[in-house]
Amino acid sequence: MMKPWGYSGQAMGGPADTHVMPMGDEAIAEAVRLVLAGEPVAVPTETVYGLAADATNPKAVARIYAAKGRPAFNPLIVHVADLAGAERVGRFNDQARSLAEKHWPGPLTLVVPLRDGSGIASIVTAGLPTIALRVPAHPVMQSLLRACGRPLAAPSANASGLISPTRASHVLASLGGRIPLVIDGGATQRGIESTIVAATDGGLRLLRRGPIEVKASEVANPTAIEAPGQLVSHYAPTKPLRLDATAAEDSEYLIGFGPVAGDVSLSEQGDPVEAAARLFDLLHQADAAPNPRIAIAPVPGGGIAAAIRDRLKRAAAPRK
Ligand code: TXA
Ligand code: MG
């Protein structure tokens, strides 16, 4: 079978003006040049590919929203090189600081009060008095942050409402022709977006499940929808998706897991970490298959398996 996701922008039918560069010094230098000129660039992180722009430049950030077609009320995650950089723009209480020290650099985003005079463009936070901050572990994003010397706003590098990209080819398929550069760092290691925890007043609230499991005793579940990304329909493939399937029906493309074989498998061994890393890639493949419908096997368990089910529930919700 031909691989549904090819390599170059042109081979993908994408326009020639989105350049794909393999990760390395040359790609970083080009990305720095573009970011400082106010352009958004797609870069790998350990979770998913992000579309990064200078968080202090409102025009640059507006180009992220424009490229993604993202509703302007949805605030963006700001990436910084280290905790010191995070403390320059956000206010950390003891609980937030200890989570940051434990998990950064890594796939944890902390929502904290925005510091006065932070220099962050208000379009980034969509006018909220809080800011979502993350110190990514991926060497490409780390190098870019250090070389640019400023915070970078970066949502997932996909058109709004679609599946997050875990490969450069996914970025091209979604945003080809709308952004100048994609740095290709291969498949991302974690495969799903960061865990989001709010530390805005007393206590911690889990806003989005993700690769980092925060103990229930540490975190109360939110009572209201706080992160706009928690809206029910999100991360959606373009075809109908049926959950908890043990066999394909009605010419469905079946994504298996463990004992459920399927056309492809999230993890034949039933390993939820492997499943998370492959999840969006296989949803993209299923979307590109000739079958009109997608079905996916149950992914039981807590922790990252629950984070996977959370994404699948959203992916299966009817589109508004
Ligand atoms: O792994 C990730 O987090 C990736 C990579 C690129 O870092 N980024 C990512 O960003 O998933 P995005 O923009 O697709 O998701 C950001 C989420 C959204 O659900 C948004 O509503 C929420 O973070 N968010 C951002 N700022 C917030 C704030 N001040 N309060 C509450 N939620 C916020
Ligand atoms: Mg996203």
C-alpha cells in the first residue's frame, strides 16, 4: 500500500511556497529569521507539531490565527525556554512552581495569572487575565526559543478543529501554502497534546488530560468548561467515527488496539503509551483511506489511556 502521507509539499499537492527543512542548524537559523520577521513557523515538539510565532508581536500571532482559521476567542499556549522565562510572564504560586520543577521541560502546560508588563500580546491570551505556559523538551523547539530569546505562542499546527499533527506531512496536508516553513523532526514522541493544569487561585484544576498523569489527589476536576479547547467537538477527523468497536461494520476502516486487530493497530501489545504516540497518525491515515467511516477499538485503563479516550470522545462528537 502506498503511504498516504508523502514527504514534500509539492508531492502532497501542496504549494511550493511552504518549505520543509529537516531539523538541524540550518533549519533553526531559517526559523529564527522568519519568527523575528513576524512569521509563524511549524516546529516539532515532544507532543505534537506547533505553529510558533513571537508572542510579543500581535501581528505575528494574528498570522497564527489566520493560518489555522482559529476562532479568536481561543487562547494560545506560550512556550518558554525554562522556568525563569515562565516566571517573567506568569505568576507562580508554590503548587505551580513545584509542578513546573517536577515536569519541565516536558509535556505539561500550566495556566497561571498573567504578570503585569509581561509584554505578551493580548491576542495570545484572548484577553484573559491568565496565561498558559509550557517549557517544551524537544531540542528543536528548545533551540528556537533560546535563539529567538523571546516567548513563542504555539498552538498545534493544524487547521482549527482538525486532528493535531504528529508528522511534518500532517502539517503540510493541513496548512501547506499558508505558512512559510515546516521543520521536519520526524514523528513526535508523545503524540498527544500536553496535560493542562490551572494554578490560578487556591488549588489545582485539570483542564486537559495528557501525557503527564497528575494524581487526582493533587488536582480537582474542573466543574465548568474552562479551556475553550475542551469544547465537545474538537480534534475531529472529517469522517464519522464509531468508538469501542470490536469489529468493522458497514465498510468501516477499523483502528485496532490490543486484541482487536483492525486494518491498523494503535498498539498490538495493547500498550497505551505506544497508542498515544500513534493515535493522530492513524486517525489521519483512516481519514485518507477510501472507507467512508472509521471505527476504533476500546482503549481501556487510566492515565494516558484516559487521555486517549478523552480525545476520541471529542473526535467522535458531531461537528457543529
Ligand atoms: O502539546 C501542546 O500543548 C501543543 C504543543 C504545540 O505545545 N499545543 C497545543 O496548543 O495543544 P493548542 O493551542 O492547540 O491548545 C491550547 C489549549 C486550548 O484548549 C486553549 O483553550 C487552552 O490551551 N488555553 C490556552 N490559554 C488558556 C488560558 N489562559 N486559560 C485556560 N485555557 C487556556
Ligand atoms: Mg489544537
